[in-house]
Amino acid sequence: MTDSAIHPLLAQQDIDTFRRDGVVLVRGLFADHVETLRRGIAANMADPGPYASNNERAGETGRFFDDYCNWERFPEFAWVVRNSPAAAVAAALMRSKSVQMFHDHVLVKEPGTSMATPWHQDGPYYFVEGRQTVSFWSPLDPVREATLRCVAGSHLWEKEVLPTRWASQEDFFAGDDYMDVPDPDAEGMRIVEFPMRPGDAVAFDFRTLHGARGNRSSARRRAFSLRLLGEDARYVERPGPTSPPYPGHGMQPGQRLREDWFPTLLGA
């Protein structure tokens, strides 16, 4: 991909950084859609879906709400998925000719929420794998301490990290092909984090280890996340349940994800 084909929100350096570190900041990706996403989150919290959770854990304060796979239920989310620059930026970062929708995710930490988002990689939770994947995490409120934190280069690790349930910290499944969740702070890993304005987005590979502190401030921290796939993404079976589960999908290992559930947003 040449500089002439790069999206105006990106520079070649951003694409190179994403390839090297598995994470890059994209300023203003959803800047024109902040109010729309805020309305969508309000509607989502008023009408949670079947996967919604308040991530309740003994000894923790506040409320950490998350829910996913709601973009077709709320027109605000659908509008942003279809009309924001996200797909075009994803194509440039992934170096992919096509971009396929995977799912959306809402994460809200109310003021005084102590619970951190545990360190994890998105990929092992999913029934999809490939080298062309991207998650966008965008705050709808200014963030500093409660921003996303990513371990640079973790998308290149030989083994993926074992997925766990956020509230209980129980493993989703067992398997020698996965490594235990590390402690990046204690182990001195290079952690990348950014103060962010509403509508900015962190773009990261599905395999990039990431997490977030609690929100001990007096302001809400609303975030919208969008997970997109490139042309090499294929269905894969995991040793146990996946999240999102998407029951009854009927796909077989090695297949591209079915278009009626996971539509192509850009390209053929």
C-alpha cells in the first residue's frame, strides 16, 4: 500500500506502528459520531441484550457495564458502523482489500468504579483467526487514567493468552496451546496508553494484550468498541466456548464468516 492510498486520518508511520506494535492511536476516528454513539449507549443501557453484564465482583465499587452484539438492534450503532471512516481506516491498517463486520461492544465505567478491565487478548475469545484483524476502542468522554492500555508487540507472541471470565477470573477453557495471563506492570513490559478525547480511537490487533484501570474519577467513562476483520480472517474452533458465542452459526473451520451475520462493509 502506497502513501497515496492511505486514509487521511492516517500516515504511513501509523500503519508501520500498527504492524510493529499491534496498536496505534487514531485521532478523531469517531469525532463526527460522538453524540450518536452516546445516544446508542443510553439506549443500550436502558435495554440490555442477552450478553450484558455489570461485572459484579465482591469488594469492588461502582458499576462496570458491558454489552456486545447490539449494532443491529440500535440504529445509532448501525449508522456509525455503516457511515463512519472505521472500515476504510481498518482496511489501511490491516492492509486488506476488504473489511468484514464482526461485532460491537459497549463498556461503561461509572464514576467511582474500582474494577479494572483484566489483561486479555480479544482473539482467543473469538471463533475467528487471521493476521488481518482490528479492534477500535473509542471513549465518548475525555480519559486519562481510565484509558486503554496495550502491551506493544504482544500480537507477535508465539502463544495466545488463555481467556478468562472478567468477573470470576475463571478460565474459559484449558489448553497447552495457550499461556497464562501475564502481569505486564510487574514484568516490565512496554505498555502503550494515551490520554484521549471523545471520538479518538485506539486501534489494536485482536492478539494485542490490553486492559484498563478502574474509573475512580467523578466523571463517567463511556467507550464504544468495534471489531472488524480483513480478507484472511477465517472461522476456527476453540477448545471450549467462545465469547460472543453466536450459537447455531453452522460454519466450518477454514470458512470465511457467513455474510448474512457478518456483512462486508468495504470491498468485495
